[in-house]
Amino acid sequence: MAIPDAQEELCPECGAPIRGVSECNDYLNEMIRWDFQDFLGVGQIHHLTVLSYNLQHPRVYSPKGLEDAKDSLREFLAHPEAFREHDARNREKLASNVRDWKIAGTAEDHAEYSSQPEWTMRASDVVEAGLPRYVENVKKWARSIQHSLEESGNLTH
Ligand SMILES: [Zn+2]
């Protein structure tokens, strides 16, 4: 049926349709389940999945945390072969940085984009396309986020 459903709910942050799930975070949880059961060796993509989800839900970050997340995205996309190394280095970096600033946003202090990006791909798209295409789709999703952030002036080239 092509008639839009007036009752259709959209995620207030990324705009994904949340029919069939209670909130957008359920899509993330499904992907994390795939990561940890590591079907087809997909667990290697876990960091990029979480990063992509969070970048589309920036309120989870403090303003400084969001800037760091954007740097991580750029680094992942420039050096996709360094995923595992990044994982180890990032853990050390997080441990030292946590002392100096908060990564997590709070109700009073959280990140937002100066202009709302137009997302072309969301967590719901990755989950709906299914596990067999999961790894390739997370990479595609991450690249689409970089593109949307650049287009909206939230990320410099
Ligand atoms: Zn969402």
C-alpha cells in the first residue's frame, strides 16, 4: 500500500522508521547480538557499527566526545585494515582521556550537530538487509555518514 501511515513512528534522532521495534536502539542491539555471536566472522565490524549508530544519535556524546567520534570515523574509513589495532589503541586512549573530559552526554550537556545532516542510510536499513550483507553494509553505512556530515558542514574534508 502506497498510502503513508500517519501513525508511523520515526526515531526522533536519526529518522529511522521504528515500526516493529520499540525504539531505534533495538536495531543496534540486534547488530550487537550478531557481533557477539560472531556469525560468519562479523564481530570485526563491531566498533564501526557502534560508532555509526552513535554518530546518528549524537546526544549519547558530550560535545568533545562527538568531535572524537568524528575523528575515529575518519580514521576508520581512511585505514579500514587497522580495525583491530585501532581497537587496542582506542582502549588506551579512552582510558587516558576519560580523566580529562566526559565522552558520554547527559540530559544537560550533550552534543548536537550545528545543522541537521540528511542521513541516507540508518541502522534500520542495515538490520533489514540482513546478516549476510551486514559487514559490507556497515562499511557502506559509515561512508554514507561521512558523506552526510560533510554535506551538512559538520565534517571538513
Ligand atoms: Zn535512530
